Amino acid sequence: MKFFRRFKILGTGAYLPEKVLTNADLEKIVDTSDEWIKTRTGIEKRHIAREDEATSDLIIEAAKEALRNAGLAASALGAIIIGTISPDTFFPSTGCWVQKGLDVPGIPAFDVSAACSGFLYGLEVGSLMLSSIAKPILVAGADILSKITNWEDRGTCVLLGDGAGAVIIAPTDEDRGFLSSILGADGSLGELLIQPAGGSRMPASHETVDKKLHLLYMKGNEIFKYAVRTMGDAAIQAIKLAGVDPDNISLFIPHQANTRIIEATCRRAKVPLDKTHITISWHGNMSAGTIPIAFHDAISKGLIKRDDLVLFAAFGAGFTWGASVLRF
Ligand code: UT7
């Protein structure tokens, strides 16, 4: 087997905030229905962070579980990498807040901003850093989208949720790790999914707040076709680069934005739907959080065994995308 980059997964963890918002709850907030949300997206409920809960708080819980499952103390970590677009603060990075929470001063800690592809971007960076750091690395994907959601826009508020997933990766001489990894971006499509205000392009002002420009804007149906094409093609490339056949994939873990996007991606990449892990019904779209949470869920349920080939694929704002084949 041809190895692109060797590393092993020592442990995984996930954390979802306690509060649950069902489709029935949303029927009382905007003009929507449980039937519309379920048939158009596959979502039944989502978790919503408390007012005093920030993204790093969710990650710290997920990281502690991943460390427990790895049988490691936080002091064993060599770096912290966080995929997120809803940081606690623009600076310091969420990585630094997570480092403070885990009480591991000194090691590098930073964020990767690639929206829904953030976890796969982080895993790529983390796997590359292993050769120089030579210690376990925490890679997490997490978002609190409820705090940048326009709760008057039924086209977006029914889709989004909050959550964090974490993995601990480590160097290995064993035949496991990435057989392939592909990342991509197309900044010319950035306006289709954007948080317009709050950065240097449009700094915060009374006007930007009044116009709700700090919230998430999305042209959903325009994104849909790009999502299917990009995620599908990235998956096809990753499978080809790995030198395997779609039939060799044990489990496909896609970004969870919409069940219909996942189904169409499977058709395009010729990956069977019954080998695809779909978790969107119980958490909605949590951007960078969806893949590591679905990965943890699959491992916890015994759906991934040692030596299995796992395919990941993601697509998100930027636009960004990524796909990889991992031997577990
Ligand atoms: O995380 C990565 C980035 N994001 C995505 O990948 C999201 C990609 N897009 C999607 O998942 C889908 O496009 C949506 C779920 C956002 C929308 O589904 P759609 O099938 O593309 O619906 P649509 O936007 O074409 O709207 C169809 C109808 C419209 O009504 P009319 O014009 O046909 O009368 C909408 O106004 O559905 C209406 N609609 C709703 N109705 C009830 C839109 N949102 C809702 C809603 N409840 N929440």
C-alpha cells in the first residue's frame, strides 16, 4: 500500500451543548415546518450553546474526551490546531483559549479558517507538523453558528447548529494515516456564503449592527450545485490518488450540510450510500464541527475498525473543499 503520510489516530471526542432546538421549536420562530426541514435537509434538531458558552468551551470538553480515549494527559500534547469560523475572539485565537483551558502553556496553538472544510485543513496541517513536533497533536473542528445566525431568516436558521469534535493524532511507523489528501479553494465565490461585517473590510459600527451584517448570509440554492460537484470531485480525486477503488472504502464521512447534498455526492463519487455515515438529523450543520463529530460517532459505534479505509470530504465558505482517504 502506497502511503502519502503516516500517522495514527490515538483518540477522538465530541461535545454538543445541552440545549436542543427541534424543528417544532423553529415552527414558532419562523414560517417553516418540520416536514419542509426534514425533507429538504434531513435535519430534525440541533444543539444551541448557552449565552456564556464560547467555541473553546465546547472544544475543551471534546478534547478532554479525546485525551481520555487516547489514554493521554494534556501535557503529552505537542500542538493544538483548531478549525473554526466562530472563534471566541478574533485574537487571541481559539487555539490559545483551548490551550489555556487544558493548561498546557508553551506549545504552539492556532486556528485554521476554512469554514466547513476547517477540520480537514487542520488535519492536513497537523499531519505535516507531526514530523517536526514528534508528539501527539490535538486537531479540532468546532463552531457556534447560533451566535452568527439571523433568526429571522428561515433560509438559514433552520440549517445551523453548534458543536465540537476533536482528534489526537500521533507519529507512527505503522502502515496507517493518509493514503491521499486533497485541499482546494475558489475565493471568487466568496460572496455566496459570508459574514460581511466585523473584519477590516467592514469594521463594526452601529450601522453594521443595525443591518445585521455580522450574521451569516448564504445563497443556499446556488451553493447546492457547487457543493455536490466540488465535494464529489474531491472525493473522486482522493480515491484515485490513494490508488484504491470506491468499493474499498469502508466508511464515507462527508461534511453534513444537507442529506440531499450527501446523497448526490455519493452518486457522483460512486460511493455506496449504505457505507456513508449521516448524522445530520441530530445536529444540523455545525460547519467545521460536523466531520470530527461524525467520525467520533462512527468510532464509538464500532463502525470503523483498525485498518479500515475512511473517506472524508468537505465543502464550505470561501469556497473551500477537501477530501482524504485515511487508513485507520
Ligand atoms: O455548509 C456548506 C454550505 N452550505 C450548504 O451547503 C447549503 C447548501 N444549500 C442547501 O442545503 C439548500 O439549498 C437549502 C436547504 C438551503 C434550501 O433548499 P432548496 O431545496 O434549495 O430550497 P430553495 O432555496 O430553492 O427554496 C425553495 C422554497 C422557496 O419558496 P418558493 O420560492 O418556492 O415559494 C423558499 O422560500 O422553499 C422556501 N423555503 C422554506 N420554506 C419553509 C426556504 N427556506 C424554508 C424554510 N421553511 N425553512
